[in-house]
Amino acid sequence: MRHNKKFNHLGRTSSHRKAMLANMCVSLIMSPNKRIFTTVAKAKALRKVIEPIVTKAKEDTTHSRRLVFQDLKINSDKTKAVIAELFQNVAQKVADRPGGYTRIIKTGNRLGDNASMCFIELVDYDENMQKEKRSASKGRTRRSKKSTDQSLEISKKVEAEKVEKENVEEVDVLETAPESLPVTDEAVTETPAAEEEKPKTDE
């Protein structure tokens, strides 16, 4: 009875299934494009196995290497190559990603048995998708560069006008100040002369 067993057995025994998924993990790690072609059911089962392995590979310690070796069940001939590729290249490539290292891309159905086929690949190794994301992220900005440049130019012009006005006001004050001094002196000198002339008219 298979009560409460929700994972896909893939029509194989436990030992056969584990060996097959470990072999697929090695194929995905060692492939040059970090991509393999398989069925959707196998790809979904493989994703649950490969992502914890990549997470363990981020921490390069003896303990994590032993855990990865235990999960992959690697033969002695491939051990050094697979471990070196995983811990040196793959782990550095996905260091900034907090999970979700793989992507499944469906490619249609197989001709013989009409099984749904797909690619499963490591996300950070697809350079075309990264270029598209960069271009899309540049186009999604709320403020364009033109508007920011125009606003900066306007603010600079306003500041320059304020500085010019302040300079002009200072120059006007300096020019009017010396002229006002002799005017006050003349007014003071003229007042006693006017007072002296008044009693002559009265006489």
C-alpha cells in the first residue's frame, strides 16, 4: 500500500530511482551548457535532488564535500572531476542566488509514446536569459534618464539665476552708498543758511 506517498516513483524501485537521479545530477553538472534533455516527470524529480546539492556546495568544507559525495554516489573515476566542477565553478556562479538554481523549459511531446519532454538547466549559465532580464530591468524604471537630466538642468539654471540676482543687488548697494553720503552733508549745510535768510526778510 502506498498511503501518504506523494512523490513520483517514476515506475522504478527505490534503489533504481536513486541511482538514476544521481546519474542525472552528474550529467547536469558535467555538461558544458549545464543542460540536459529529459521528460518533465524526471526533471521535476531531479530538481528536488540537485538543488539541495548545490546549496551544500556553497560552503566548501570537508563535511559538505562528503555529503555531496554520499548523495551523488559517484564512481572513483569521476569523483575528482565532478566535485571540482561543483565546488569551484557552479558554487561560485550561483553564490548570490538564494535558491531556485534550475529551470524547466518544456519542448513538446515525444513522438513514440507522446511523453512531455523538456530541458532542465542551471539558471545562471543561460547568458541569453540574463541579457533579456538586464534589458527589461532597464526599461522598467519609473523615471527615465532624460527627465532626470532635464530636472537637473532646470535646478542648475534656477540656482545660477539666484546667484546672479544676489550679486546684482550687492553691486547696487555698493554703488548707491557713496552717493547718499554727500547728499546728507549738503542738507545739513543748507539748513543754517535758510535760517539766516529768514530774519532779513522779516526786517
